Amino acid sequence: MIRNPSRSISTLLLALMPLLPTSAFAAESRQRAAGPDPVVFVHGWNSDGSTWQTMADRFRADGWPAGHVDQWTYNTSQSNATTAQQLAGEIERVLHATGATKVDVVTHSMGALSSRHYLKNLGGTSKVDAWVSLAGPNHGTGTAHWCGGAACVEMRPGSNFLNDLNSGDETPGAPRYATWGSPCDIVINPATSVALDGAANHTTTCLDHSGLRTDRTVYDQVKAHILQELPG
């Protein structure tokens, strides 16, 4: 005889809860969100996501799940403001796919500009934990006078885009900002363009512009920054 039907039903429901769809979905979401933040790579001018292969492979080898390493590609001839809007959509896609609440953004060269616009003007500071600029023309580069199109004009020192981007706080919000620049990078001139007020700014050994993406020491330092193991 069942002396307490209400208690028996409650016990049965508790036993079945792990089998219910909502519980299964919650468990799956927790599993997807486990581990390090997803890394979203933003490449530079006249490039694509494949340029990150060396660094992306290192992240995967160091335990980042394949779905947490996003080698995003975009049209580099368009305005960096347009790219920033597209980056916002890409980050939302990655967050939804992984169940994470924030991403880490790693940029090379011009990729720093669209991602900074996203952080400053499109609410990105609430979605990004750590931000990295490798050889970013954060205050412009004279090299941009040798190429054309909206993106190149925006990279020129004193452009309206850069003046707006660098007005006020150069590193807004809660994300942890870090930059790496090389004294041998002839693409970014002046070399002082890379550093940002409020960021952890680093100078590498003599690396060329592309070398910052593939150098092992730079990777180790970027990973430590992302994992909050690198002192400012």
C-alpha cells in the first residue's frame, strides 16, 4: 500500500527530471560552455581566415575545442564600420553555437580597427573577455597611402575613422586589452601606432608583419593574456 501518494509522485518526478528535454538541453548547454572562451580571429587587409592556421592549430593543440576556434573571413575592401557590424553577428553566432557568454578576440593588422569599433560603438564590451592586437595600425600607418578603398583610407593617420575611434577612452569597458608590435614591422609606421592607452603593450623581437601571427613566443604570450596569466 502507498501511504503517501504525493511524496511518491514527487520522488518519481525528481528521478525522471534528468530525462526531460529541458534538463537534457540545460546539461548540453553546460557541457558546451565548459572550457576556455571561444577565440574569434579577425584578419587584416587583403587576407582571410586561413592566415591564422598556425596560431589556430596551436590553440586546438592546447585544448581549445574545434568549435571554440573561429577563423572568420570578411571583405577587407569595405569600411571597417561595416566589418564591425558583421563581426557583431559572427560573435553572436559563436556564442550561440558554443553556449559561452563571452569570447576572446585576436586580431592582426587592420582587424584591430573593426573589432575596436565593435567594442566601442556596438556594445561589444559585454561580449568580449580579452582582446588582442598583433601589429595593429591603431593610430594609423603611412603604408595605407599606397592602397585604395574605404578600409585603406580609414587606416591613414588622421582619418576621420581613426580620430573617432581614438577619441576618449582607447580601451573602453571591462575587456582586457593587449597589443604586440615589432620594431622590424615596416608595414606599420610609425611603430608607435600599435600601443593603446590602457592596454598591456608589448614589443616583440625583430619580426616582420606576418611573423607576429606565427611566432611561438607571441602565441605563448597571447595565450597567457587570454587565460589571465600574463602580467601587464
